[in-house]
Amino acid sequence: MPLPVVPVAPGWASGPVHLVDDPIRWSSGEGRPEVIGFPVLWWPPTDPLPRSACAVVLHGLPDSPASEVRVPVVGGVDRDVLREGEVVEVNGSKGTLTIPGTTEVPVVTALLERDDGRILLLERSARVGSFAGRWSGVSGYLEDPTPVDQVYREIREELGLGPESLHLEGEGAPVLSRDGNHVFVVHPFRFRTTTTEIRLDWENARAEWVAPEEIRRRPTVPKLDRVWEAVRPSRRPKD
């Protein structure tokens, strides 16, 4: 199933992945068409792409597309989602990445923010099936018709808050996280809440309002820092 990514340059191509480590030497030297993946900091390229490049996957989101590029390009794909030599399909026109043999697992994650800029982190209980003891936002598998429908339901179930206590402040591009042959497509949300009175259900053991910088200091579920980056406000929170 095609994974949602960010389109950068149009077109479609398929080939084995080559993860570039050298900012100067981008070709694998195998002499075959390949999909090259590299950090967005190296985009747009100052020199022509190697002849072997049939498509480009960027680790991050570019500020602007290149004015002249002859291959399809997509962004927003972390390096750990790809495997060296694995054949993928890149559609820069539709903004999709297909990794044959993998299964897409769509989920939602919401980070709640109060007036002083602190956000709510939840410590997952020992009763959950995955990542027990890790810190997370409000999250759940996508079962409702849309991610936004699902995220409101998860907030009500996990925190006891209804729509009247929430204001949707941000919805980010999906964040991809891979575990073996499963690729989790995380739909990120940020809500401003008018109350800090919450009621935890069995999924979480405790909750704390913390500065956003705390996300990188704690053992969290995978990619929680990337979820925050996808929805964070431009202003700095108060101390």
C-alpha cells in the first residue's frame, strides 16, 4: 500500500534503495538505476544528480523544491524507514512511497498544550500491549473514518475530555516509523486545552505537563519528537 509522503518533484520511478552517507559521492557504483536517499540538508544539489539516480527520497522536508530536476522526488521519510537495496516505488506526483512486502499501520497521536506552552506527556501503563513504561501523547490505531475523528475519540477515552475543552491548533504531515515489515503512519495533532483536569483510563499510569524539550530527555514511544516537530507552534513556551 502506498505510504503518504511529501511530494517535491513530479514523476514515478522504481528501484533499489541506496542510502547515501557521503555528501560528495552519491552513487552506489553498482551501475544500475537506484533510488537514492539522503538528508534534506544536502538539497537542492549543487551538482547534477548521478546518472544512476532514478528517484530521490529526502530525510526531512525541503524549504523549497529544486528548479530543475529530472527525477521524481519525495520528502519527509526518515532514514530508518528505508533499507539498503530494498526495491521501492516513488511517486513524486501523488506524494507516495511504496515499499513492497510491508504493511501500513495507521495511527493517530495528539499532544495537548496548555496556555503556558507546556504539553501533556503520558506514561503508558503495564497493561498496554506495546511500549509499556514509555512516555507518549494520546494515541491509538486508526479505526474511525478519519484521523481527526479518531483523535477526538482517543482523547475522550484516555483523558475524559470532550471537544468543548479542546481547540485544534495543528495537524502535521504523517510521520513514518518502521518496525520490521510494519510501517506505522502516525497522524500528528496538537490541541490547546481549556482545562488541565483530566481523568486517566487504564492505558496510562500517570501524566505530567512538561516543557516540549522534555520529549528528548525521556524514554518515549518511537518518533514522538518527530510528531512534536510536525505540529509545534512557532512561539517559544514560557518557563
